[in-house]
Amino acid sequence: MIKLNKEELQLASKINQLKDEAGSHSPSIFTLVKKIPELNVKVDACFLSNPYATDLFLSYLKEELVNTNKLRDVLEFYPSQNNVISELLAKNLCINKENIFIGNGAIEVIQAVLHNFVSKKIIVNIPTFSSYYEFVKKDTEVVYYQLKKENNYSLIPEDYVEFVKKEKPDSVVIINPNNPDGQYIKYKNLRYILNELKDIKNIIIDESFIHFAFENNDYDLISATELVKEYNNVIVIKSMSKDFGIAGIRAGYGVMNKYKVASLLENGYLWNSSGLSEYFFRLYTRQDFLEEYEKVRVKYILETQAFFKELSAINHIKVYPGLANFVLIELPEGTTSSDFVSKMLIKYGVYTRTCSDKIGLKGEYIRLASRTKEENTVIIKALNDIFVNE
Ligand SMILES: *Cc1c(COP(=O)(O)O)cnc(C)c1O
């Protein structure tokens, strides 16, 4: 059991207050350090991004924008319009530009889809990323499909299909791999689900973590993007924040049938990208960048999977390894996630994510992101110390 001393308890109550104010997301590291200067944060294992991809993006940005003074153009002028950026991406995604909708982060695509296409009833699998039930319209009914603890919170296709057919919603959401448990639905199973659910109006597939998942020993990833050609009801939503490590520039997109894209663009979203996100999307279509990116993607996957293995060897905690860049961890009985988060932050400088606000989890859980190799070592050391010495 984790015990906090008097000093730690005082800081812990400040941490908990900030968490309460942040609702179903976590306070950012900037907020934490600004409001609680006593904290010495060494590792942010709360935010889910590939740090090597951020380094890569920064090196391009420095060389091509900062050193050449082109940054001024990117900031001074309007970025391209939504459908111009779609055209850039089309070749890269092997899909027509008419099927692509660019968002100011995936969150804007999620809102647009929930507000424009989802009508009476949506099925959301829990535990999940909260926006899918928080941002629905007031008159949309949300039905939860509980992912089962005994299956490590992974989705069982047959059981899911049966549930959906019984409930008859107009829309469903599948996050693949899922946040916060990292469980991945293989391409074959996804196709099975789509074949069974042809009558559902909207099948939303959120692939924000797909670059961390793989189907085979070569670490190949298979995106559902091209399934939009085959299944008219599929809407793929993709954030670039996590796998490219660029949450600050706000880049995401949706792929869906062309009538949906046209109806969204008809009355809005004209210049919703920033100059910097347009610069990113242009890089994303370049072979030289993609080759470099593939290297840091696989490097990070290898380190992440090795990190999960080390975590699984730690006594007293139950690790649910998946194919995302984070793991769900169940804490031993008698330990609350808020005490754990406070202890890790105050004593070891490691910021972890409580899952106390996540509906559909039975027990006390935290979510831990994989960071650089060095940072992961700090995390493992802290965990070993906490569960051996505390
Ligand atoms: C983080 C996250 C998003 C939001 O991504 P942005 O592009 O930063 O808006 C969407 N879906 C899931 C599942 C996420 O985890």
C-alpha cells in the first residue's frame, strides 16, 4: 500500500484539485509546474506521443523554415484551404481528395461527425476516449458496450456484432487500438465487423494510435482508410498528435464518403489548418520525410514493447499490454490511483495518468505512456522502488 507523508499529502491535495478542474482530461505538465512549483517533473508519462517523431519534425522545421527564414511566410499568410490540403494527402492515402476532410486536430473531426451525421443513438465501447460520449448532441442517446475485464478489455468481434444488432443504433465508434487499454482489433476481424454491420449508418473508426500497432513481424501497419471505398458507412478519424508527436500544431483528418465531406465543407472549415499544420501535411506527403519517419516509428515500437515486458515483470501490479504506445496498469488492492499518481509525481518526478475518471474500468488503474529509452528506465526504477520499498 502506498503511504503519503504530511508534506506529500499537502502537495497531493493540490494535484487532485488541478485534476478535478481539468475534467475528463489531465492537467498539462505546464499547468502542473506553474501551479505547484515544488514539483520537479522529470518524465511526462501521461502524454501519449512518440518523442523521436517530435525530434524528427523539429529537425525539418529548423532546417527548412527557421534557418531559411521561411517561417515568416508560414505565419504571415493564410494557410491553404481545406480541400487543397486534402488534395495533397489524397495520393499518400490512396483515396480521392473528395473523401478527405482536414481537421484542426482529430477532435474537430470528431465534433463535426457527431454533430452532423450521428442522429438518434450511438454505441460507444468503454473504457474509452471521453469525447465520443461527451460531445454528442443533447438528443443523441449514448449506449455503452462494456469491454470485459476477463478479456483484458479487448473487443470480441462476435459478441460486439451481436450487441450492435440487438441495439440497432445509427452509429458506432471503434477506436483501434483503443485508448486507454491499447487493445488492437486485427484487420481481418475489423472486416468481419464491417461485413456484419452494413446496415449501420455510420461506423466511426478512430485510428489515432494505428502507427504503434502492427500486423506481423515486419511491424507493418494496416490502416482502415481504404475501406471507405468498399464500405460507404465507414468514417476513419485520424489524429497526427500522438504518432508524429505534434499535438501543439493541431493536425488531423477524417476519411468518409464524399457526400459527407461535401456537406461539412459547404458551410465552414475553410481555413481550419494552421500554417504549421499545413507544413506538416506537406512533409507527410514527402518520401524523404516518410522514410525517416518509418525508422523512428519502428525504433519506438521496439523500445515500447521491451518496456511493456519490463513492466510486466514488476510485482504487485497487473499490466495489460497492447499495441499502442501506452499501457493500462491495475494497482494492487488498497492503493488508489490518485495516491499512486501523487507519489510518482512528488517523489520520483514521473507524471502518470489516473484512470479514475474513465467509465467502464473495474478497480484502480493508471495509464502509462512509453517515452524515450532513458525516460522509460526512470519509470521502471520508480515503480520497482515504490512497490518494494513503500
Ligand atoms: C488524443 C486523441 C484524439 C484527439 O486528437 P487531436 O488530433 O489532438 O485532436 C482523438 N482520438 C483519440 C482516440 C485520442 O486519443
